[in-house]
Amino acid sequence: MNSMSGNSYQDSDRDASHPSSQQEEQDDIFGGEDDEESLRERGESGLTRVIESLFGIMGDHGNSLMVYDTDSIVLRHQIAVGQVIRSFRFTHNLREVLIVTKDHRVRTYALSRFEGVFVKELTSVHREGISSMDLSKNGGYMVTGGDDNLIKLWDTDA
Amino acid sequence: MEYHLAYRSIITCSRDKSIRLWNIENFDQNVEFTSPIDQPLALAAHPTRHIFSVGFESGTMRIFDIEKTKVAEEFTQFNKPIKCMAYAPTGDLLITCSVDGSVALHNANRGHLPIKMMHLEFAPMYVHVAFSEPITRQRLLAGGPRIDSTSSVDDSQISSHI
């Protein structure tokens, strides 16, 4: 077990020291990418690559969702749903958030504006409340568990 | 219940005040932690290290070391039950939520020291916290003569306007 993990570390080190030809090709296309901070300091233009991650917590009364940037802990979105929120999940591409409300619905909001943009909603998901919801890694499927003792698998692309 | 990806086991906390780790291959019980006084309510497994965090009814959060089978850290940020907690996918940040909607952010890389507290004026009916998966975005940085005039635009914003 240890030797396996050791090999995997070696592989990752080798990959890091010798970037793939695809990566080099991409850098050539964009003329290479610089660190965002150094570009800002020099006042220059350029294309930077940033890793973005968000987290969401409940707002007052549980009627709104507050979405923060994980690195800076700055409020990025405040989505007023108008219903009591039970749980929520971000889609894998970070464009949308799926919100389960107390009225047995799953609402989808796009994260393109500060206040969010309502996209669609799933009604009659379960006969009773939706106790839990999660998304698959590729975002293609949603699974819900209901207070009606049912587990349902949904195709999110359909 | 929580799945520990790094340790490949399922962690459960139950009403009998026990926290148990189950082998994912054969569903044998590997480890059991018992808390005779405090009821464990919420779990979060660290994505890479062999540790997990448990939120208790008293408002105390304890970090358990699986390999040493002991409590590694203990923090009391709340005086009300901890209902929900989650680690960031990178394992850098831990967020704990109290039943009254208060939120504590812990730096998981520095001994889970609390770095920020957030409180709500009106308590929510349900408490939940979720992280997004980290994604890489290319950002066009338009520079100007002064540093404060520098602005950036996401590629997603560009595509949404086309």
C-alpha cells in the first residue's frame, strides 16, 4: 500500500517537472500566463489562470443563501429564494446552485449575478419533504431522498 | 454518516453517543469512539488526511486522529448544538454551523484554529453548508497606468455576453 502511494507521488512529481506537450501548446496559444498578482503590480494586461471555489451558508430566517469565495471569504452572491431552504449543492462547473426548499421543490439558480438568476424548478419531486439531495461528480445525475421513504435518481440534462 | 475518501471508510455517529468507522470493503467495524456525556450530531471527513471532525450537542467541535485513535484538537466556538459541518475539497478550510445559524471558519492547515465567525440575526429553520468543487478559470486582466484601475473579466462572463 505504501509503495503504491510512493509511486503515485513520484509520478506526480515527474509530471509537475515536465509539463505535457498539450500544456505547452496551450501556453503558446495564449502567449504564456503570468501570475495575477505580478501582472497587477506591473499594471500589465494578460491572461491568468485562477482557481475558484465557493461555499454557501444559510441567510437570515433560512430564506436566503449566502455564497462566499473560499479564498477571500468575500460575499459573492446573496440569493433570496422566498421559501425556507433545506439544503443546496453547487454544480460541478460552478455556474449554478440547486436549492431544496421546504415546499418539496428543487430550484436551480444561475450564479451569473449577485442576486442569482432563477433558471428552473422541479416540482413534485417527492410526495413529502425532500430530506437530502446530492449531485454526481460529473453533474449529470441528481439523487434525492424523501420523507416518503423513496430515493430517486434524476437525469439533470433531461 | 460520512465517507472518508482518504481512509476508505464510512464514519457514523448515532444516538447511542458512539462514533464508529466501518471498512468500506467488508463493512467490518474498524474503530469506535464513545462520548458518554456529549451527543455527536455532525461529521466531516478530511479529504486527504486521516482525521475527521465531529460537532457535538454542547457546541464543542473535536478533531479525531484515526491512526492514533484519539482526540487531536478541541474547540468550543458555540454554546448551542453544531448541526452541520464540511471541509473544503482542498482540505484547507473547515466550516461548522450551529443550530442558530452561526458559522465558524477554521483553518485546517494550522491546527483548525478559528479564523472567522459569522452570526445571523434570525435563526434559520434548517442549517446547511456546502462547498463547490474548485474549478480553474482563465481570467483576462486588463491593465492600466495605475494599479487600482486594473480590472479582470472571467471567461464565463465573456461567453455569457456573446
